[in-house]
Amino acid sequence: MNQKDLKKYRKNLRVQRKEVLLNKILDNKRTNEPLEIIIKTEDNKKVKEKVAKQMQSLGKITHVFQKIPYISLVCMADDAEQIFNKINRKQTSRIFEKSFRYSLNAAKSVDLSGKFSAIPTKIISGTYRNTKSDLWNLEMIGAYKAHSNSRGNNAKIAIIDTGVDYNHDELRKNFTYNKGYDFVENSNNPMDKEGHGTHVAGTAAGKSCGVAPDATLYSLRVLNEYGSGTDADVAAAIEWAVTNNMHVANMSLGGPGASSALEEICRIASQNGLLLVAAAGNTGGVDAEYPAAFGDYVIAVAAVDSEKKHAYFSTIWETNDISAPGVGIYSSLLGGGYTVLSGTSMATPHVAGGLGLLMAKSNKPNLAEEIMHEAAEKIPYNGEYDYRWVFGSGLLRTDIMVDNFSLKGRIQRLKNIKSYKSTIKNVAKTAWRILY
Amino acid sequence: MSQKQHGGYSTKMQENKNLENSIENTYNAKVEKNFFNDDQLTSKIKEMGFEIKREIELIDTYCLKLYIPEYIEKKGDYITEKVQELANLEHILRVEKAVEIKALNKKQEQYKTNQNQQPY
């Protein structure tokens, strides 16, 4: 490329970057969401630090780079627009304070972070979290709000799957010395050899991807490295979960054949207070996938996408109980790192984690399930099938579940106290009659 | 390099073989409650050519695999006969074929991010 062409190329690139930023500003103004921008300052350390300090009044500084004259900032779209206009010498509707004008005069350019930048982004936590990020699924089900009341501490969740990479950074803290059991190879080492279980576990209880990040996980490996297993091994895993007092068992697995053995163990487990959560299936049609289709004993989970629409692959059946995000779910990858998977398998651990948040507060599985249904968000639907067959009660909402669980728990305790008082009163009356 | 990472055809063959191995000639037998772990009964079952792969005590069920001797030519008939014999054993309540269970992820869009990069 000669110098003239290179100049033209760079100019086009600058125009493109501005367009990208302006489009993003427009989008985020509509949705009232923050965005991250990168501001280039004068190449002077003191100037850069002064600009960063002043920009703090507009948003959250996420990075002040040491070797290059840039700072990155998360702010609301309106503020980003004003900064952009000022830096690009356009008319601004906002009068910046004098001290602020220094920063804006010292700024050379502004770009949208993450698009053209080679600089790694940092995690943004708290108020300025980008809701259109990788973890939109947690935002959608109200998990972040729920975390202010419960993070699943004390909840025991069994992952009945291909195993779990319990050494993964995302999951390490969820495991104790008792990792679970490997029913495929009959050993005490239920390490994942396929990847499916590790992803599922991350959504259920991963430290940054998980619905119940403080829950304790147990890996029960029943599917081999090809993701296949037998109903007997699944039944044995459920038996293990009952014997070891699990609160919730996640089963992101299924088959078209109904097994009496599996149905019976599901019934007994449910009667023993174990909450069984299973994937509805990925047939894309009206079908029964087991164990999800065992009805009352198992909570069957259907999948929706980021627009809250029915995922095209999610099986439709009369026993569907609830829906959760299952398209493009970001979670832990076997061996390290993260990956994106889709399926009702991915929807299921949202529900397992959600129930874990409740069971952490109080061991009342029937109440937890009842509240899960009551709290579900109704999803708009104009399709040909019965709503409940597609979505169950609706979209999982862990924030409302946790709020209602606490309130209901209190009301129930109050009722119990009242009935206790009434019982004492009746006993006293009877005793009085007998004696006098 | 694992089996899975070989060429597509041979991987599929291996996968099918593994699927077959896991449920082929495998049956779940429900036993009367008081006779679960009864030595006499388990001996009879083994003599018939079944191996006990799994015991599920909560539901009094054995997962059994039938091994077919090499000299048997009509394997289908042999299997039918043996399974019927098992079902007719005293204290056996029910025999059913094992069912295959699979992981339910739809499609894989797999990429490995920076090892230490947590989600944004």
C-alpha cells in the first residue's frame, strides 16, 4: 500500500470508528444502558492522570494505561455523546464546568471500547455492568438482584452429567474434598472428559457465570466422553444424591425412552425432598424426553433466547414446567477458559441454581418449587401450541423467587406460631375442664 | 490425541461402538424388596450369564449385562431366551431393556478465550 492509499485507509478507518461509536451511543440511549469508551489524551503522564481524575465525575474509570496515552471509562450514553461532540468540536448542549473543560481539551479522540481496541477489557461490576454482555442470561433471570439476598451458600447441587472440571478457576471454590462419583468408570474421581458437564456446572454455580455462585457442587459422572450413558447409571446417581442429602440435582440429559427404573427413582427422590431438574429436550417438536417428561417428580426446563422467544429446538410437551435462557450461553470450558453453547441443557442449570438460592435459605423443597412457579414471568406468545406446553409457567425469575421465599417463609412461620399458640390454648382448656 | 479428534468417519464409528457397548444386551431387573442382595438369587443370575453392572438399592433394581458366548450363532434367539428365563426367575418382578441417555446441548460454537479472561 503506498502512502496516499495508507492515508486514505486510515481516514476511512477513523470515519468507521466514529460511526460505530455513534451507533452504539444511539442504541444505548434507547435502552438507557452505559457503555465503555476509550479516550486518547496528550502523551503526558500528568495530563492523563488529571483527565482520568476529572472524568470520574462522569462515570467509572476502568483503566488508566501506563504505557500508552489512553484511559477507558464507562458512562451513560448521553455523557458519552457529549464527550464525543466536544472532542470532535461539535456543538454540545451541555455546558461543562471549567475544570472539566481542561480534560476535554486535553483529549485527542474517543472510541468505543472493545471494537477496534487491542487493549483487554476488565470486568465491570456493580452499577455499570453492561447488560448486553456475555452474561445477558443472568441479567434476564434477575440473578444479580437475587444475589443481594442469596448466593446459594449452604445449598448442595448435584450435577448429573459428563463430569465436571473441578479444577477450573470458575468452579474450584464450589467443590469440597468430596467431589462426587464417577458411575461410568466406578471411581471417586468424577472429572469431566467431554465438556458438557463443566459448562452446565458453570451456569449453575460458577463464580462469575453462575446463578448460585456460593453453592457447593457435586459431580456425578454418568455420561461418557461421547456424552452418552444408561438409565441405570442416572438412577444410581440420583440414589447417591438422595443418600448424600443433596438439595437439587441437575440433569441436562435425556432420552426418548421411558424407563421404569428411572421413573421410580425419580418418584422416590422427589418424595425424599430432592429437587430434580431436567432438560425438556432438543427435538424441536412435540415430543416426550425423559426424565423431564416424568411429570410431577421432575421439573422440566424449556429454553428461550435473549429476546425471550421460544428457542426453535426446545421440545414442546405437556410436562414442561419453566423456561430459562438456553441460546448462546457463556460458561466454563473444560481445561480452562470459556465457551458458548446452546440447548435445553444450558437452560436447566439456571433453574437448578435458582432453586439452590432458595434452598440455601431454608430446606423447603415444596415451597421452593411453588414459589418458582408463582414468580415466573409470563412470556408473550402467539404460536399454535398451548402456552404451558411451550414455556411451562414462564421465564424463571430468581430475584422475585428470593424475595417471595423470604416473605412466604416469614408468613408461614407466623402461621405455625399461631397454630402453636392455638394448640397450647386448647390443651390448657381441656386440662382445666378435666381438673375442675 | 484422543479418539474424538481423529477423522470424522472413524470418530463416528468409535462413538457408535461406545454407545452400543454402554446399552447393548443390558437390562434392568426389579427384584422383590426382601430379596435384593440375596446371595442365592444373585448366584442364579450370574449362572445364567448375566453380570451385575449396577445395584440401585432404593428401587431394588439390578442393571445386568448379558454376555453371549462366541459359539452361539443365533444371537437374537439366545438373548430372547435368556431374558425370558431371567424374567421367569422367582423374586424377579420386572425386566426391561436399558435405555440410552444423552447430553442435551444442541450446537457447539466453541472457542477458547484467553485462559484467564473472565466474562465481560
